[in-house]
Amino acid sequence: MKSLKLAAAILTGCALLAGMSGPSMAQEKIVLHGASAYNKDHIFNRTMEKFAELTKKYYGKPVEFVMHENGELGNEAGYFGLMTRGTSVDFAVVAPAHMTPISRSAGILDTPFLFKDVDQWKKAVSGDAFQPIIDDIEKRGHVKILGLGGGAERNILSKKPADDLAGLHGLKMRVQGTPIHAKAFAAVGIVPSVIAYNEIYNAIQSGVIDALENEASTNAQMRFYEVAPEVIRTRHIITVRPLVFNGATFDRLPPDLQAAIVKAGAEAAAWWRATESAEDAATLEKMAAEGKVRIHEFKDREAMHEKVQPVIDAYAKELGAEDVLARIRAIK
């Protein structure tokens, strides 16, 4: 109960500060509040620090950024909810899944087998492929997406080596809880299993499942390589994560600060994409060099991608995201 009261007090204080951030309050310095569930070393936090640094540079006037880290203000779903109500949190990184209550089409951003390769991902996140979703979220939730980050590759981490579709047939693999993940992997012969995140290690160790899918940094942190040392490099997901800003706060700010925020957000997202991609590759290479994992380049990636496309077509139609899918596929 004490922790709930403390959280409420923090949010109330932040709401008051956020409400004072507009130029009409005639204060000397504008204060903007960011939130993250992670510590300062996480790529999300470093991206937000880069965003703050660039905004100050381009604005050239007093503005203060306050970061609330380590889940001090809750989780990403909570941040996004507060932002849609125009209170407390001014900027954050929010996973697309948490945006679906406002815009169902945002779910396409987390879809496996969405991109053919890294080049297509780069062009999609730096171009206008996702503009319909960005516009819909701003219209429905009054939250601005300043830029799209991400860049980590999710691969299959398995007890058994494989480098083609035949090797994946019948593989019992833990998948994320959304139905699209189970349907997508089932389409290529994998046997999907939804298991709680904190039970994955023991489930592989005991033989309940043979594999999971994740990125290199999580593999290193959670030590999944101890029970699933074979990295089957399917690159079935290249992550997309939005850097978002509270629309109500943005509207209260002076035009020159608004311009600085938009410019800084785009540049911070580009920095984020380059940094996360490089660090993800470096982490995987380091784990291989240390003998923790063995990397298997997946030679049937194109065939795997094609097998899943009918599932992706149906999902995009369900989300009302056919236009976005068409934009991605048009990228050469």
C-alpha cells in the first residue's frame, strides 16, 4: 500500500510539473519528464539521453530533462496511457503492442517475418512506410512518434542445430503470447508453445521445449545459451520501437522548441538504429568467440519468409494495416 501511495505521489508531482511546462506558466525553465523501465545503460535510456542532448543543442534556451528510470513510474503500457491523457510522462520508448488499444494497426510493427532483410527494414523505418500508423496514433491518442528505433535481430536459440527448413520441422519452440507469432511459426513447421518468460530456461532444460526465439543481448543477460547454445540465424524479426512524445505537452511548447524536438527525435532515432544494430551483432560475435553459442546461418530464409506471407496478409487485414504492409513490400 505504501508503494502505491508513493507511486501516486510521484505521478501527481510529475503531472503538476508537466502541466507547468507550457510557456503560459511564465517560468524560466521548461521541464520535460521521460520514463523508462530500465537502467541508464539500456539502449532505450541512452536514446532518450541523446534526444535530450540534441534538443538542448537545437533549442539553445533553458530546458530541463528529468529521467525517471528503473520503472519508477511503472511500465511502458502505463507511460503510454498517461501520455494519451496528456499527463505526467512527456517522452518515452513504448513497444508497439502497448499502442494497440489506441491504434490496432500498430500491432503490425511487432509481426515476425515482416521484413525480407535488413536493408528493407532500414528503408522502412527511416522512410514513410509506417506513416499511416504514426498519423493514426497521433489522431486517436494525441501522442507523437518522433522516430522509429530498434535494430536487434531475433533468431532461434535451440538445443538442436539447424540451417534449413527441414531442420526446423517439429521443433518445439517457445513463442510470444500473441496469436500471430504462433500462427507464423506453425506455418514453417515449428510446434509453437506459449510459456511464461520466467519458465523458459527450466522448460528447455527439462525437455518441455527445444528452443525459444530472442535477440543476442537477452540471450547473454538471461544465460539461455547454457541450455540452448545453437543460434539459428533466421532473423525473423528486426525490432521496431517508437520514440514517443506527449501531444498535449508538445502543443503547449513554444514553436522553436517544438521544431527542436522534432529534429532531435529523428536524429536520436537514427543514432539508436545504428547503435542497436551494431551492438546486437557485436554481442552475438562475442558470445560465439567465447564458445557460448554456435551460429548457424539459415540458408532457407527467403523460402521461410514466403511461407509465412499468407498468414501476414490475413493479420494485416485483421488490423486494418494492409496499406502499411503494401508500403513495406514495395520497398526494393
